Amino acid sequence: QVQVVESGGGLVQAGGSLRLSCTASGLTFDDYAMAWFRQAPGKEREGVSCISWSGGRTYYADSVKGRFTISRDNAKNTLYLQMNSLKPEDAAMYYCAVHSQYKYGYCSASWSTNFRDFGYWGQGTQVTVSS
């Protein structure tokens, strides 16, 4: 049984930092690319960042480039998202997802919008940014 669990969310002031973590079990973690998504109330789900199986390739939404860094530790089955210079518009529920339906270990060209390529999702961790 695959389990995906996020942690690390919380309340932070604008300009501050948070590091999200995501642990996946019940699968061979380094077989898959992984990604972070977010969804704010009343808004559509947004792809934030994706990372290949080895960590060698990373992709970011334009809205977070230069501020967020995705990384992974395959020995620990853990995915990270370091978020710096946080803005109020970054506030959302953040989800970790396994790119399980794209069986090449890399982020597909449509990773940020083709949610069906992600077969396993966590329950989310809330990020709140005060202005």
C-alpha cells in the first residue's frame, strides 16, 4: 500500500521561509519523478515544481522560480520543497504527488497540468503567509 505524507507547513510572515517534506512508502521511490502542487481556496490546482528520479532535472512554475527549490533524498524516500521569500500569494494547501503514470522517471512535458499522470497524492500540508 502506497502512502504519501507531507509535513512542514505552517504560518510564516511574508519574506520568511519554510521547508516542506514528503515521505513516500510502499513503492520504489527512485523509480519515479515527484512533484509539488498547491491549491488555494477558490483557485485551481497549480503545479509548483517537479523533479526527476535522480534529482538531476528540476522544473518550476514561473511564479516560484528563484524562490523555491525542490530536492529529494532517495535513501530516505523523501522529497523536499525549500520555500524562501514567501509571499501572501504563496498561501495554499501544498500537495506532494508521485509521477507514477509516467514510467520513465522524468517529469513529463505536461506535468504541471496533467494530474492524471500522478497516481498517488498526499493529504496536503497548509502554508499560510501573513502580510
